[in-house]
Amino acid sequence: MEYQVFHLKDLSRPGSANLVKLANDDLTQQVLDADHGVFGIFASLFGLASNEIYLVTFGKTPASLSFPDNVKLLSIQSFNPTIRPQIHQAMTRPGVYVFRWFSVASDAVDEIVQLSGDAWPTFEGSFETQIQGLFVEAAAKPSEMLLITWYRDLSVWEASRHPPLDARENFLRRHQLTLSATPIATLLALPNGKNQLVSHS
């Protein structure tokens, strides 16, 4: 299974509401017509511009989407899932989804995956949080990984900066194997309006 992260920008508006609607309607239909699935549509909380979103899809082959003139495709990145997710389905739980982008050496990927998996049970048992996926760049020698984590709200994210000792040791070792990391906080944009989306338009 291959996951793709489409980074999109609305060139005609300062907010993301219309872009989210486009993603939930036309773009989702394009994805489904290609026999792919939508993992989620994620609007900016901080780290993305107010008129940018992530659209994350999955399928056995890369998705090819077309966009109106007012929407700019800033990037597409392709990833393979590691130990999560094991079930490929859409995200439905409202809350904060943090995208943590890692630059790594390709020979460190397996150890990073093991360290993460060993730490998660204690980490998730201590906070209202759940790891949604740990992905590795779809390349012969991957140099990037992506961790997507759900938090009930930002206060949980802040509290989780101080994990239990055994999980902390694994995370510290993972940090040593990481060349750089960039966290982006988003909100899941659901089509039914119960998305906690804060529009900047």
C-alpha cells in the first residue's frame, strides 16, 4: 500500500474553508473513482499557512488528481506504512493530528521503527493520544519518515512532551538517529461539519 501526501494551497483566498470543501467533494470523488482511499483531509492549526491543507490518500498505485486553476499543488510525497497503520481506512476522530516529518539516514529506518513501536504502548497508555501511522519514504534509499499522531487537544500534546521513563528513553534514542524533525499541527476536516475546523477565511 502506498500513501501520498498532497500539500495544497488556495491561491484565491486567505483561508482553507473552500479548499477543504473541494477536497471533501471533487478531490475525494477523483480518489474514489481511481479505486483509492482518503486517509484524511487536514487543515492548518499551526505550521501550515492558513490557506493550505494536507490531503492524504492511499492505494496500490500512486493517485493522479487534477486541480482547478486557483489551487496550487505545492508538493506530493509518497510513503509506505511501517507497523502502523495496519488497517487502511479514513480517519474519523476529531482532534489534533500532528504530522512529524523526520529526515533520517536510510540505514536508521529499521531501528527508528522498532524504537517507536516499543515506546507506543506506554506512551498511549499515559495520555489521550494514539499513533495513526509511521511511514517511510517510498524510495530505494529513504531519507524521510512521517509520523502522524492524534491528540485529544493541544493540552494533551503539551503534556505528552514528558512521557514515562521507558518511552522517553526510546524517544531520546530515536532523536539521536534523526537528522532533523519538523512538527506540523493540523485539525481533521470532516465533511459533516463536526470537524473542529477553525477557518481563517
